[in-house]
Amino acid sequence: MLLSPIPLVVAVAFAAPAQIEEGARIAKRSVTGNAIVFLNTSTGAPQHLASGLIYGEPDTANQIPSQFYSDIDFNYGRAGGAQIPSPGLGWIWGLAEYENRFTSALSNYKTTRQNGGKFVFLLHDLWGADGSENSTAPFPGDDGDWSSWDEFLTTWISDMNANEATTGLVIDIWNEPDGIGFWKRTSAQWLQMWGRTYYRLRADFGVAEISGPTLASPPSLTDTWWTDFMSFVKSNGSVPDQYAWHMESGGNDMQSAVATWQTLLADAGLPQTGAVSINEYATYAEQVPCGGAWWIAQLERVNAIGLRGNWLGTYALHDFLAGLLGKPNAGTSAYSATATGYWPAAEFQVYKYYAQNMTGYRVQTTPTPDLNGDIYATVGTDKVRLLVGARITTGTWGVLLEDMTAIGLPASGTLEIQTWAFTGSSDHFAEVDAPTNLGIYGHEYTGGTLEFPIFQTDGYTAYAFEFAV
């Protein structure tokens, strides 16, 4: 979700009521029950699937030091030049407006590739439909006229080839057509645009992956945007390489969303193939340590690519690694888009631990029965590591470790567990340089099973637990 292109200080104020309401709604949840770790069931090597970003990269090369990217094992960027000032409003306002957006997106592509990630190019932003377009703005195929869209694609394909920007490229044909800001036409016109564009890209740009439908809502058997898309791509043959959608409503969980997607594929007679890309995830309220840990567990469980949502506007949209960093004057009227002096924000430490410490192989987990507590777990050559988060809520819940003997531990005894706390606050830009060491505590267990409590006393803190193998 991107805010309208208005000055930063206004953008933050504009977003705040919705963000406060969302935070209050989520805070009414409570978490109980156990999240379970099945130590005898490997789910493969860590891929750090959640370490992607939408925007968040400055248009100035190397403005954010590369260490911040490598610390989180950054692997996906997504941009298209949105919300820069004129000239830079997109294709529909003239060639200079297109060229400046393209320059912005190309810079983000280069930064992403330099730091080891794939890049998702947002064609709708380059066109000029980033939510700021006025009521008379044209859309592809208006009145059956596709000439401007075809010329736009020709120009873009030529520019990408000329800049050798085709490696590691994923093309998002259109963002959130079911939303209110990015596609102000019918679903039928969107589907026609999808089919035309898909085959144009396949013919002229075959090396790239194609992503879609990129709907704002998760899969649903009763949502005609979803059911019509599946029927169309089945009949048209325009099946995406990555099935993309967004998880930014504050509801839904990944396991049920993926199960529904699989049902939609089966109902349409489509193969159960293609990567799942949640190329925008988490509400603003959820972008705190416990929310980050919860989302990591959710995405890893279903092997879904994840790119953090970005709730900032204008130049700040192109900064802060989508909320993982802070710097002097962040979030104030004195903010400078080109200033440096970055520091890690609270949630950064969660992603750093996830990327740097959680080695070896992943093991199967399940969330608490209410879905509000979740856990990601790895078994390394030295330690088992558990990353635990609640979905912006409080309560006493637990972690249940099953089959301790599967990793070479005795069936009973005392297990010494090291605990780390990832603290946060309502200030998303506040500097947090490391997790807090809460010490080591011995837990007695029998029958190859150990249960211990999580005291979730605030809506910010995530925890990591470690024990030797």
C-alpha cells in the first residue's frame, strides 16, 4: 500500500488515523495456546524468504551502506518510480515525466542487483497510476484504444535492453487492480490488458518472470477478481510465473490463503505450480519486532516470497529499507531524502537475526490455535534457534518442542535455553543496536517433549530462544 504523493510531514499525518485504528483493532486480540515445533521434520534449507522490500531504496546509488542489505540477506526489491515530483509523474503526462520515473526505477534495479536481489518492476507506477492520478487520467485500453499502452511497452522494453536491465527481473503487469487507487476501470478491461501485455512480454522479453494478479485481497472463492482471473488465464494461456497478492489487511493467515489459492487453481483446471509472492505484507502497526517475527514464520511455513509493505510517502517511500532503518530527522519536517547517518530500527534486528543466525535446516512448526502466536525454527550444527512473535497482541502462550531425541538430545533431562528479546516501541525510526540478552534458564522435561511459556506483555517484543545440540 502506497500513500498519496504529498509532502512527508503531511503524508505521515494523513496516514496516522488509519494506522492508529488498525493498531487498536489488532491490539484487541489475545494470544493463548501453544505454537509447536516438530524437531523431527525438516522443511529444507533457510531461504530468508521474508527479506524483500517494496521501494525503500534511495535513488542515489550506495546512499544506504551495503552492510544493511547483507545483514538481512536482502533478496527482492520492487519499484517503478512512484511519487517523485514533476517532471516524474509517469508516461501519461509526457516523455520527460516517464524518463525521470524510469531513471528512479533503474537506479533501484541496479541497487537491488548490486545487493544480490531480484527486482520486481511496477509498470503501473511507470505509467503514472500510483494513486495520485486525477479523474481524467487515461488507462490502457480506454475506448478500445491500446496504442499508447503499446507504445509505452515498446519504449520501456527498449530502455531496459539498452541499460542491460534484464537479469533478475520480475515484471508486475499491474498493481492492485481491485483497489481504489491504481486501476479505475472494469475488471474486464484489466483482464484484456493482462492478456495483451503477457504475450507482448513473452515475445519481446522472454528472460523475465511475469507476476500477477497482484490483487490487494488474498485468494477467495467468492471474489470475482480472483475467480475471473483464474478462468481467464486458463482460457488465454497467460499463466504467471509468480502468483502474487497482498497481505496488508491485518487479517488472514498464509496457510489458509495458500490453501484457497490451491483450490482456485484446481477449480480452474490450472496446474499446482508457480511461486507464491506476497509482494506487499504487513500493516504499519505490524511492522514492529513481534509482528516481523510472526510474518517470517507465516511466510516460511508455506515457502512464499515476501516483500515488506511500505507505508511512507513521497521521498520517504524511497528510503529507510521500507521501515527497517532510521536516520537523523526521520519522520519530521526537517527530513532530508539524501541525508545519510543510518541506524538500525527495532525490527531490523529481527531480520538480521533471522538471516545471520538461523542456519542449518528449517523444521516444521504450527502457530497457536488462535493464529496469533507463531514460531520459525532452525536446527544448526551448533544450536536450535527459535524466533517467536505474536501478532501485535498480549497474553500468556507457549512453545511446545516435540521429538527432542530426533536431534540427538536425551528423552528427559534439563535443557538450558538462552533467551534474547527484540524490543520495540511506537517510534518506528528509533535506534536499536542489538537484541537484549535475557540470560539462560534451565527447563526440565520428560518424554522427549518440552513446553515453556511466553509472557507477551506488550505488542512490540519478539523473542529468540537458543539451545545447544
